[in-house]
Amino acid sequence: MKMDNQGAAADPQLQQFIEVESQKQRFQQLVHQMTEMCWDKCMDKPGPKLDSRTETCFVNCVERFIDTSQFILNRLDQTQRSRSSFSETLSD
């Protein structure tokens, strides 16, 4: 079996599988982080049902978490692109 410079198998199916599993793991970590953060922020006293204030807090918390995560991902993507175009300019 051929190995690449990172020691991972060069099999495209295996690489795809590893990437998908890594994405699942990152997603689960985000969900856990969001749940914990929003629970701590919004849940005063657990009861048999959510009151409207608590429900609104959870909705707003989740939406802000998603917005912030998306903003950070977009910013990292922009930074990575600007670095790659900068290094391409230097090599010309």
C-alpha cells in the first residue's frame, strides 16, 4: 500500500471516509459545545416544560452560536485564501 508524506494511506476512498468521519466528529463537538453554552445561559431552573422566555433564549442562543461559527469559518477561509494568493505572488 502506497503511503503519502503524512503517513496516511493514499487510497482515495479511505481518505474520503476519514474526512467524513472527521467532519462528523467536529459537528458533534460543536453541538455539544452549543448545548452546554446555551443550557448554562438560558436554563434557570429545570421544570416539566420550557416557559416562553427560556425557549426564546434557547432559540436566540443557538442562532447566535451558528452565526458566530459561520462567521469564524468564513473569516478563516478568507485568511487562508489571502495567504495562498500572497505566497503565489511571491513565487512569481
